[in-house]
Amino acid sequence: MMRALWTAGSGMIAQQFNVDVISNNLANVNTTAYKKERAEFKDLLYATMNRAYMLDGVGRPVNLQVGHGVTVAATVRNFDSGNIERTDNPLDFAIVGEGFFMVLAPTGEVVYTRDGSFKISVTEEGNMLTTSEGYPVLDDMWDIILLDANPSDLVVGDDGTLSYVDVDGTVVPTGQRLGIVKFPNKHGLESIGNNLYAWTSASGEPVPDAEMGTMSIVKQRHLESSNVQVVEEMVKLIVAQRAYEISSKAIQSADEMLGMANNLRR
């Protein structure tokens, strides 16, 4: 009977984690380029009372086993693209494809993002293209991007090439291109907050966009919205809540049965 208590308890813990993941998705429904997560579970160790076997045509065709519950195995991030929305801000960029922008973190480490809501930071070196936190955005040569022209005159091509329109209306290339990379296994990326990801040995090292698969397209004056579907997450939340409730009832039932067993002598 104690097995039932621990088994049902593991179910409650797993569903509590599931609700935590769903709540985070719902909280980020308006976060630019947020990618929703999904919790995955696996069953725990089985106690085997009788094994299936056959010997000279005689034996047991099936096993006699009982499980010990469930545990959280992983959280998988869904990298499907969100809707592309027009903002008319010349410093907003959306990636159509599987690429990531490169950003230089304060630690000196290069991190990656799908959030293209960039800003201009005035520095001693010039007007630098940065994230909202002031982290420099890198070009395809892993250098910071400095803009001498007015941001309203900035023109970015589909391949990320940076240009600006001069006073004569001529498009003048700056000689830089937004750095966009891909990963052999993007699901292995580590989320570090602020819409940023860090590469890991599981994700593989970043590969220049043009060298892997279909080349991504950069859409200026657009942003990618979150790919969270509120109705879908609400349905998952209800299912998780009911599963949690059922596990709690299993604990109550096991407790009542233990109480009956303890009262047999009365």
C-alpha cells in the first residue's frame, strides 16, 4: 500500500512541474520571439514479481510488474516561428527561417537570440546597434555594428546586408551584414533569460546561416511574436490540473485503505 502513496505522490510532483511550464508559456504570450516549452515525462522503475518465459512449450506469456510512478524527463522548446508583425520601426528585425542573431554578452561570451527589437546605444566608438539591455549586436564577421547614418535612413536587405540612404536618395552599403547563425540541434540550446540562448555541446557550435539548410530571410520593420497559443495552453492547464487532482485522490484512497487495515483488530 505504501507503493501507491509514493507512486501517486510522484504524479502530483510531475503535474506541478507541468503547470509551472504551462504558466511560464502563458506569462510570455506577448514576449517577442518567445518559443513555448513542453514538459516530457517517463515512467520510473518497475518491480517484477513474475517474468514472462517459455520452456518446452510451457510458461507465462506475460510479465507481472508494477510501476513506481513518473518523473520529469525533459523540457522541449518548440522553435516554430511566431507571426511576423509589422512595426514600422527601422531597428526592428524578424528572422524568417531557423537563424539566430548574435549578441555579445557582458561576460565576453557570444549568445544568440530571435528577438530583433534592437536599439541604438551612443558609445565612445559611435552609435552601436544593441539589444534592449545594451548588449552589442554582431555582424557576420563577429564584430560590433556601428551606424554612422540616421537610423531612419537604415536599409537592411533580405540577407541582412546593412545600407543607408544618403541625401541624394542613393542606397550606400555599409560593408556589414547582420550575423545570423544556425545550430545542428537547436533544441540543445540553453535558455539564459532576456530572450537569449547559449550554445552547448548538445546544440553543437554555431554555423553561418548560408552554410546550413535554407538561408534565413531578414524582415526589417517587423518583429516575430510569441508562438504561444493561449487556448492550447489553457487546455493543457486544465488537463494537468485534473491529473494532479486524480493523483491526490489516489493518495486519499491509499490512506483510507491503510486506515481500514489498521482497524481490523478493533
